[in-house]
Amino acid sequence: MAFLVLFSTLSFTVEKHYCGDRLVDSAVFSKVKKCSDVIEMPKSCCKDDVEIIKGQDKLKVTKFEDLDISKQIVFTAFVYNFFLYKESLPKQTIPHQFYSPPNLVVDLQQLHDVYII
């Protein structure tokens, strides 16, 4: 939900630089490179195009008191059930948690050529 709010309120500009009919450079978060920086061109054929993409600038914030009485009851019941009736799982006991098997002196299965398939 936070990403949705972030991207819906994000505003940015897209800058494009044309030299004649040819697109020389476009930039979103940085300055656009001019063709006069690279080669000598008359400035009359160059033009800049700036496109501003505006995000949402106002967010609607609703107070609890502004809601209908039915929505207040549903919201209160949801919060009450979600937080107060949350039961945790019983603590599981693992009987062999600290058991360490004995050291293997001789591998009897390999010694007698008995393999479990």
C-alpha cells in the first residue's frame, strides 16, 4: 500500500532535445545533453521539449468520526477481533533437541555390504 501511495504521488519531468527532426538526447532525472556541446550547429535548428508528468497532489484523509455508523461498527468489530482474539500457537516441545548421537566407530553397514535401498 505504501508503494501505491508513493508512485501515485510521484511527479517528474521528461526532457528531450531535438536537433532538426532528430532526437539527440532524452533525460528523466538529469539534465539533457545539448547538440551544441558535441558539434557546432546553429542554435536555430535546435529545440527542447519538456514534458511534465504530475502525480496526485492531494490525498483524501478520512477521520473515524466522518464514517457512516455502519462502517464504524464494522471497523471497530474488525479491530477488536483482530487484536484481542489473536491466539498464539502452543509452544512446541522437541524431545530430541539436545540429543547428540554416539560417535561412529565402525560403519557396520559398509563392513557387511548391507545397503538400504
